[in-house]
Amino acid sequence: MIARGTLGSVLVLLGGLVTATLPPSTPVLRLGTLELLRGLEVGRMAGLVVVLVGLGLLANAWLRLCRTVAVGDRDTADPAAGVALARVAALAWTAPLLLAPPLFSRDGWSYAAQGMLAREGLSPYESGPGALAPDTFLPLPGWLTGPPIVQAVDPLWWDTATPYGPVPVFLGRIVAGITGNPWLLVIAHRGFALIGLALLAWAVPRLAVWGGANPAVAAALVLVSPLMMANGVAGLHNDLLMVGLMAAALVVGVERGWVAGAMLAGVAAGVKVPGGLVCVGIVLFSLPYGATVVARLRRIASVGAVSVATLVGLGVVTGIGNGWLGALTVPGEVNTPLSATTLVGGVLDWLALHLGIGTHPALFRDLVRALGLLTALTIGGWVALRWETGSRRTALAAVATVGGAFVVLSPVVHLWYFLLLPPFLATRRLPRHAAGALVAVSLLLGLVAPLDSSLHGAYYAIVIGCMTVVLLLPVLLLTPKARERVARIVPPLAPPAEREPEPLRR
């Protein structure tokens, strides 16, 4: 099981070297075989298939791991032993990917360039990566006259400021002061992402105890799922560090007081602003049972003040500043097919165009996006003001609900945005159908990760990849053995005796 997942990671690495975007000046591209494979359509198709087979092996090993810790055997009957096994799997399966370039997304190369901008005294909130290149440089494939740090940055973000908080920019500035090698810089950023994974490995078992879930199963579902391995580890997105800090904020808030939790929530928002959503959970569990609306509003103001002060203070102390406020609209410059509000608005704009209404081309898209964000904000306010206080289990559900509303209604949604949800869903005693959906979605969102813009219009490769995913999913989820395995992972509803007792009235 552990060996199978490790082999899957090795295949993801090898295939990723063929399909991933690399700076043209990278020495590894001088290897004859790799250069040949990357230069041929059939080579890229073969590389994609190798990646998908590797992800399939990882998914199969993950399902076996989840079943093992759920059913228990001689070595994993104790939940603590199951948690330890999940952590060992996380170590073994991430190891082959540590030295990999950014896979399934080019964001890692932008992270490296943003850190270098800060190192050079340029604000990444005012300048894009293109400021590091001479005026004559064009971000085109094969162009070698520019500095390596910008050769693999997506041209879409060439002149775009970063929407990330001061934490990743500051960390990137530190490592950029040590090396200017873009590959080493993205490896460092993967290390920052893995700090988030380590925080999850610490926090998730504790959260599972609150939510009445099996800590071993929760750890396996969160730490080494295909969603996590493909988008969090291989893709090295900042979202992994953010969600690790969010989970830690909840635990620290309970064990060390709400002020400490709110400060960690501010650090999470300092990675990406949605990290601050965990404040809703901190507010709820820190109040006594039956708290009044006035008491809730006071605690919301207090938690918010501590978190915002921490966030602003990070920008001041690190010298990065707080220009990220002006760059929060940057992600909205692209349309993503996973954004429900963008899709609905796009359909309405299409209808308006063909009906000859004469509206602005993106009027309804922008309107529906704004309504989506307003709805998500309303849901957050309703949860904070109306849900039960004094309950850790309710706090978990609150973060999952508010986070889910944000992801579903966000104007831009990428696969890695879904990393926000599993730590707060898998740690609850979910109904059987909901737990089964979590398993299936975590598997699917991991398998489809390679089918993104990194293929650069290689449509035959995309078709082959889709066919491979279509073949893998039934094998992993729908065969009799697979259904039996998932049924063992998914728990029945908790009997009344196992439910959290009603909090004492204080």
C-alpha cells in the first residue's frame, strides 16, 4: 500500500517532467530523451498517460489506506496507530515530489518571481514579474534572452500584481536572497506548502475528536487524498499553507484561548484572504451556550480586530506592505469553468447578446459574481449570529459551511480552492452519502488536475487524458471490490450515545 502510493508519486514526477512548463534555460532540458519527448505530441501524450497512471496508483493506495484505518487490523486497531500510518503515507508519497517543478499549474513560477521582486526592492503589489525582465524580453516559448526567473511565468500574469498576502511574499523574499535559481525557489515554496500539510497532520486528529469522527480516517482522507497530492503537494499552491493555518487556528483557539486563535487566523489571511473565514468558528466556540446577539457582535468585533491587526501588522513588520488590498480583484480577470456564478453570468450575457438587448458584454457576469459574493457574506453573517455557540462540533460545521459557500459562489474557482473544505468536513461525523461524496470528489479533483493549461493546447493529449480518467474512475469507485472498499471507509450515522452532549448553559 505505501509502496504502491510511492510508485505512483514517482510516475507523477517522471510524467510531469514531460508535460510541465519549465524555463527554457533549465539544464534538465538538455537531456536528449526528455527534449525529444517534450518536442513531440506523442511524447507529451505518453507523459500525460504516465502522470494519470501515477495518480491512479496513488488513488488506489489512498482508498486502501482509508479502508485499512477505518476497519482496523492488528497494526491499526488503535486510532493513534492509524493516524501514524496516515502520516507515514504522507511522508512517503510526498518525498518523490519534493524536487519536482510546479505540476499541473504554473503558479509556482509566479511565486518565485514575486519573491524575487520583493528581494529587488520592487513591490509585487505594484509590479508584475515582467518588471524583472528587460524591456526587449517577450514571454514566448523558447525565448532565452530573458532571466530564468521569468521564463516559465504564465504570460497572463506577466504584468499583474499578486493578490496574495505578505506571508508568502516575505518567505519568497528570504529564499530569493539565497538563490536566484527558479527551480530551487519553487522547491522552497513547496516546502512552505508542506508546512501547511504538517499543520494539518497535527490538527486534523484533534478536530476529528471534536466532530465525533474517527481520527485515523479523517487524517487519511485529508492528508494523502488525490486532491491533496495533485493540487496541494505537486501544485505547491499557497492554499495548502492557508488551510493548515486555519485548522491550527481552531485548535489553538480552543487550547490557548480565542485571542491566540484569532492571531493565527490573521496569519492564515496573510497567506490568502479567505483564511480569515475560520474566524466564524472561533467566534462560535469561544462564546458560552446561548449567547445573545449583542454578545456575538462584540465577539465578532473582537476576533475581527485581532485578526485584522495581525494581518496588517505582518505587512508592516515584514516591510512587504498591505498593497494586496488593491490586488484582490486580480483573480477575477479570468473566467474559470468551475465558478458557478461566472457560468450563470456568462449564459445570461450570451442570451442578452443574441437577443439584441445591447448590454455591456460582461454586465451579467459581473452582476452575478457580485451577488454571489454578497450571498456568501450573508451566509457567513447568518452562521455567526444564529448558529449554536459553545460547541466545538458546531464550530467545525460553521467553518465548513462558510468555506463551502465561498468556494461555490466565488467569481473564480480553481481545483486547489477545494483544499479548503476536507479538513473541516472529514473531521465531522458525516451522513453516509455525504462522506461517500467527499471520497468521490477528492478522487475526481485529483485525477483531473493534469488536464489544465499546462498542456498548451495539446488537444490530442487532453482527449487521451480524459479517456484515461474515464477508464480509471469506474475501476477505482464502481467495481464490486471498489464499492466494498468505499463502503468500509464511509461510516454509518453516529448513534445518539456518540453525539456531542449539549453544552452546559453558562
